[in-house]
Amino acid sequence: MAGFVRDILTTLSYEPDPVSQLSGHGTALSHLDQRLAGYVQGAGGRRAAITIRPGDCSVWDGNPRDVPRLSVESCRSLIDSIAQEDGNRIPVLVRVNPPGEDKPYELLVGSRRRFAVDWLNHNGRPEIRLNAMIVELSDEEAFRLADIENREREDITELDRARSYQNAVDRFYGGVQSRMAEALSLSNSQLSRLLALAQMPDEVVNAFATREELRVRHSEVLMPILRRPEQAARVVAAALAIGDEQQRLASTGKRLIPAATVLTRLKQAGTAGTRKALQEMPIMLGEERVGRIKPGREGLTVDLLVPDAADIDTLLAGLKALLLESRSHNAPAAAGD
């Protein structure tokens, strides 16, 4: 079993193709689901190691999914499918907890299936059990496996994924972003963008109508502004006001403020009244200065010397952030300032 799971880690693509459908119920299967289903069915079902109660397992805290936000509504199709099948056809993955823990197992993959079976147990189907497979994986391997599954799930927000990555880079990769990027088959720039999203203040997050609406592209606009204390204070104040307005609209059943409008208002709050002098910015690679960004009449000019041993993805990610920051800092003041 351990060899099968580690084979999944090394062979599954991180770029999802169109997923297949679970026969009869229209439930989408991720690549990981398909592999698990094939493994169990390949031996006539004999490989389904155990059946457990949902309460027999704690949920591993390294999974990107925000388990408390699972709901009957978001899991309805899965609940109906499991009820008709008298159990979950796709097993969850668990590992044995150390002696002394309250529960015998720790759930690594399958939070939605565990939630669905638990709900059914408390709503007229107490006989249904959770089909599970026991695996022996390190925390880092478990994180990668959960990440493979969750990248194909529409209900995993970019913010959930970003905050999970922020925790994982220190917990599993010693704070080295390049190690994490390589392990997850991401470029350094992709990972840097996600980690920037994870740093968005809660006040800004709550200004958007839902967590799903806050995207990486929004953080790319706001983070250069939020790095400056005075501008950040204005953005946070505006975010609090927008958040209160969103709550009033929600309480009266009115349409909430769309993400594009929220972004514009936050950006305007951060940059309004800031008449800035044109500034040159150094381009750094670690502790070494490798170039500069110069403002001009028609835009920004980049002077750059790329060392032979430079990590190009890291350099480009840093350059992009500096360009966005320089553009924000050197933007012409609004009329009336």
C-alpha cells in the first residue's frame, strides 16, 4: 500500500485534465479518486482495508481544506451518492495515531467523505461506515497528497490554499520556498504569488463578499500598497468600512459589492492624497544588488545584470513585485490632490 501511494505522489499530474464522472450520480472524480477507486476495484474490493466510524479519526491539521466550513449544501451531491451506494466508493486515507491519542486514526485525505458519512449517521443512516485505507506517510508526503487532490476541487479557495502553503513552507520545507516549489511542481513565481495572498490582512479579506472572490490577482495589486504603513492604514480603514457595508447589504438581502469594486475602492483609499516624488528602486537578489528600476516620462526603465548562477524564477518573481511597487509608488497623484 505504501508503494502504491508513493507511486501516486511521483506519477500524478498536478495539472488537472477534465475529470471523469462517478457512474450514475454525476459526481466528479479527481485523478486521486480515480487511482484509489481503481486500486480497490482491481482486487474485487478485497483491498479496502477497513471500515470505521467517522468519529474514529481526527482530521490532520496539515490539510489545505478548511474543514469547519464544510456544509450540507456544499456536500449535498456527495451525501446523496454515498447514501445510494450504502457507503463511500472512494476510500479515505488515514494513518494510525500514536498511542495515547483520543482517536485511533488520523484522516489525511477525504474530509468531504468523512463529513458526508458523519451527517448520514446522524440523519437516518447510522449503519453506513466510512471506507478507509491505512497508509504510512510522513507529514510532508501527506501534505503533497492532499494538495494533489485539493487542486482539483472547486470548493478550495485560493486563500485557503495560500494560507496552507504559508504554514507548510516553514513546517515541511525549512522555510525554503524553492524546496517547496520543486516538491509541488510549481515555479518559484507561482508559489511567491500564493504566499503573498496569504499575507492579506483579515480586514481586507472580510471586505470581499466571499472568500472565494479574493484571488491572487487582487493581492498583486494591493500588496505593494500594504507594504507602506501609512497607505496600509488607509486600506485597512477602508476595508473595515466596506466590510460593514457588506454586512448591511447581506442583512437586507441586497446585492453585495462585487470584487472588482472592492478592489478599486481599496486601491483608491491607499493611493489617494499621496503625491509622491519619482524614485529609483534597487533590484536585489539576496543581498546582492543586480540592477535598478528608474521612472521616466513614459514609464519605467529596468537596468539588470543577471548573474550566471541566478535562479531565474526567483529573480523574475522579485522583479515583478518591484515593478508593481514602483508603479504604485510613482503613480501620478489624482486630480485635486
